[in-house]
Amino acid sequence: MFKKLLIGLSAVAAVAAGTGLYLTRDTAPTHPVLKASALPPLIPTRAFYADPRSAFGYVASSNGSLVAFQQASIFGRSITVQEVATKKTIAEFPGDLSGYRWHPTKHLLRFIHKGNEWEADPKSPEPENWTRTSPISLSGWWIIQGYPTDDTLPALVLGKRNNREHPHLWHVSQDGVTAEIITKGTSKTQSWLLDENDTPLLRIDSLDTATLRLVRSTENGWEKLIDIHINDTFQPVSNVRADGTVLVRSSRGRDKVALVSFDTKTAEETVLIENPDEDVGGTTALTYAREPDFIRMGTNTHEKVALTERGQVFLDILAEFPQPFSLGATATTASGRYVTQAISPQSKSFVYLLIDLQEKRYEVLGEYHFRRFKDHLVQPEVVTFTARDGLEIPAVLTMPKDVAGPIPFIVFIHGGPAGQVGPDYGHGTQFLVNRGYGVLSVNFRGSIGFGKEFQAKGYREFGRAMQDDIADAALWLVDQGMADTDALVAMGMSYGGYSAALAMTRDPGLFDAAIVEFPMLDAEFQTKHHPGFWNNSLETWTRYFGDIDVPEDVDKMQRFSPSDRIARLHGPMLVLGGQKDQITAIQQVRNFETDAHMAGKDVQVHYFPNAGHGVRHWRDKLRQARLREDFLAKTVGGRSGGYEFVEDAPDFID
């Protein structure tokens, strides 16, 4: 291993030497306001996306003495096991493990590897010493639904014995040998709600593409309780409790999602927590039991409310950090005493904590490598602007440090379109802001998180009112004196890529360039050739884009597709596509590229051979970032990291 490391370092040095004398070729901004500004130091692109020192994903053993986490290195990622007290590394496992966690009481690591679950002693981490613990009899497929809290309890598993039967709910012994069926599923079953003894009391079935049915277990079998329409949110977040109620995020009978107590016999809801301005957000459980301990109050607020005493202890500990803070991954131990938590105070990248809920204290396990640049990062701000029809549109504004005057601005468009964006830490946004750009991330009508009425205003309004919100965002930035009218960029991925491309064909002269990533470019094609796993929820798509069997709807798909408006394309565009994209087929990008070049349009296209609907590998992330910054520097005048020597790193440096 040591010899291999020396070879690797020599290769990297040779790469650097081969570029002349450059490890990087930073380029200064050309936009006059940015040239005159005292921008913070340029953070290298490799520091954002190719730094081998990153460590994250901490999970603690039941007694809190060991942690497992993902550790990057020059040769790739590994799962590292370390002693908390000494920081001593005691084992390394392959980096492609998933779902890693600890045995309920012993220092044995459990994980998924190549389709099977395994258990391993960190003192003997070699694969030949692993013990397979997959459910032996569930060879069709299986997914763990609930982890055991001690040595004697079974795991709760959703699975099937073969591909010909429906998935059922099982109790499976921790060694995988014994499997006992709890309740049988049907072709329509989505999930079950259990009590604290794992007795199924409620079942959620898919009645049709627009309706879920909640059925209740009775002496006469399963009987209908309520039907839930697709326009309503109904998300159970707890088990069935002793009093026969379930905690649910629900918008039944109201515009905004609230946390309610749902009576499993009468179907009545009692509102416990609500936010008049937006939907209440997700809940977090700090134990293996499905009982939430705190709730986020919404998309555009950092406020969190405790639901249990344990949750209050947790939030009191985090209150010691600079406010506001956003939360990353949370992992709890089987004992419920320890929690590992990623936290980003004031959007300064992540700190990783080991929290002892019993002793009401914490210790820092580490910091994300990027946090060394924390003084150059900025805090996002929640803003609103008024659309042309009077609707208030929420957005998140992120501005470069020490800049005054109209600057190049990016209007970022989230995907979905039933998505949302909030003021949490955004690594990609910080990258763009460090290059000198302002970023306005828009929750256009149709976004989730702001009530049913706000979302419904986006239905069938693609290319029209939804797109008006994007144009009005740009006009608002100019009117506020923040954006240079000659340096506006539309940017987005998936639906956001569609909208960014449409912005360059619908509003002549407003946007000066667009970055279009893994996009839908032909709404008719996308509707006809959607991925198969959309079939059970296709009504969600139809609400926004219409029915492929309705001629009037197809006409709108054609009229408001970038692929049918190439003649109107009025500025440069960067398009990124994944050749293995299973969401938005790459044919859309290829057809668009061919037609745009035939029409003489300024369209730059890059294909990622190993990427799907977005990039995952560090090489692809680095390449994506480099394409972005060079395109933006050329078109609207920000600065760029230029060449990075790791772009030419040998393939074995993975």
C-alpha cells in the first residue's frame, strides 16, 4: 500500500509538471463592478469538488465509543472506523458500502454490499471475515423498515420470497435465518401503520393514480377508513400510539400542511402545530422508535419545535451554536442515548457532532474539509417579490461579500416542478457566489411547501404563469438595483433546466445566457416516454403538464417546449446531459443539440458518459463545476478557477 501511495503521488506531481508550471490558472473577473470590488479570495474548484480530505456520514456505536464514517483519499472513498476518544483509526472498509450502522449492543458494523447485508468486526475487516445477515428466505427483494433495539428483537422487513408474489411485512431474525410474516400485502398496498408491538392496524393502498385509501384492521378484516386525494398531503410520522392516534403531516380540510393527531377510529384530525405562512416541514426521530422528537416549521424558516423532552434537549444543545443553523444527516444509536448530527451554523459548511442526550452534552467529531473556507462563505436571505398578477413569490437570495452595484446574477430554478428551495446551506450556491455572482433561487408558483392554493396556481401553467415568475424574478432583481440587466443568467436542472432553456426563447433580451442541466426539453416526448416507475403517480405529472391523450394539452406541450422554439433562441446556452439518465432521456439533449447547431445557435453541450439524472462521481462534479464557471466567466464576466491540475489526474486516482 505504501509503495502504491508513492507511485500515486509521483503521478500527480507529474501531471502538475506536465501542465507547465500551473496547478491552477485563476482568471480575474471582467465585469466592471466585480473588477472594482474587493471580493474574498477565490476558493479553488478542487476544494469544492475534489478534495481528498473530506470526511462525513458519521454513525456512532451503541455506547458512543466508536464511529464509522466516509473518508475520502487520493485512491478513493472508504468507510473508516475510529475511536472517538483517541481519534485512532482501527479499520477501513470499502467505500461502496451503504446503509451502514452498528449492532444494537456490540462493536460489529452492519452494512449493505452488492445486494446483501453483512456484519463485520472492525478488528477483522477483511471481506472473508464478514458474516452475511441478509434475510435468507426473501430472495425476491427486501428492504429493512425498522432496526432492532437489542440483541433479541427481530428486524422489521418489507420483502417477498420470489418475484411472483406481492411484498409482505416480516419479522426477520438478526442473523437472517428466520422470517415470520406479520401481514400480507396486495398489488395496491403502499405501506402499513403499526402499533408499538408491530401489530398492523392501518394500511395505505393505492386506489388509482389520484387516490390513496386508508383502511383499518377490524374483526371483519380490512375496512375503508378514508380516501386521500392527490391534492392533499397525508404523511404519517409516528406509529399508532396507545390512545389510538397517529401523528400526521396533513393538509386535509386546510390549505397548509399542519402536524395533526389523527384518530384511527373516527378519522378526525386535531391540529397540534401549524404555520400560517407555509406548510410545516419534516420531522426527525432521535431513536429507532417511529416517534418524532422535533419538527421543522417550514421551508423558509430555520425554526424547529420540540415534540418530546428528548427533542428539547437536542435543540437546547444546538442552540449553543451561532444562529441560524441548518441540519444535515442525523443518525441515532439503538440505545437512543447518542446521536450523530451534521450542523451548518450560518451556512459555514458542516460540523459533525456526537450528542449524548442522557448527559446533555456534545463533542465535535470533525469538520467537513471545506469549513476551512468558512470566513469566505455567505448566509442566504429569504425574500419575496410580487409577480405581475400580484402573487407574492418566495425566494432565497445569496449575495457575494463586499460587492455594491449591479452585478451578474443567476436566477436558479429548482426541479420537480413540485420541488422547493430553502435557506439551508447550499454547496453549489456558495461556489457560484464565490465566483462573484448573485443567486436568486425562486419558489415559483407550483412549488410545494407553501400550501395547496399556491401549488395549484402552477397546474397547467408551464411556459406561462410559472415561467412569468422566473421572468419577474429577473425584473425584480434589476428594479432593486442588484442585477446588471446585461448579465442575467437562467439556470436549473431537470424541470429547472427546461425552464432555463425556455427563458432563452420566450423573453427576448431579458436573460443573457442559460445553464441547462439534465433537462426536459420536449414536454410531449417526456410525457410519452416517462420512466416506468412514474406509472403509479402519473397523475402528479398530469396536473402540471396535461394529458397526452388530449389534443389541446399536446398542443400546449409543443408550443411551450424549448425544442420547438429553437428559432427564437437569443443567447448562449450550456447544456449538460447524462448518457445514463433514466428520468429525462438523453435523446432530448441530442435532438436539441442537432437542431440548434443547424440553426446556427450558440449552444455548448457536454455529455457525461457515466452520469444519470445528475452527477455523482467527484470527477464529474469537478467537470460540471469547471464547465459552469468558464461558461459564466465568458458570458457575463465573473471569475473562474481556470484549469485545475486534478482534471488530468490518472484514472486510478478514483
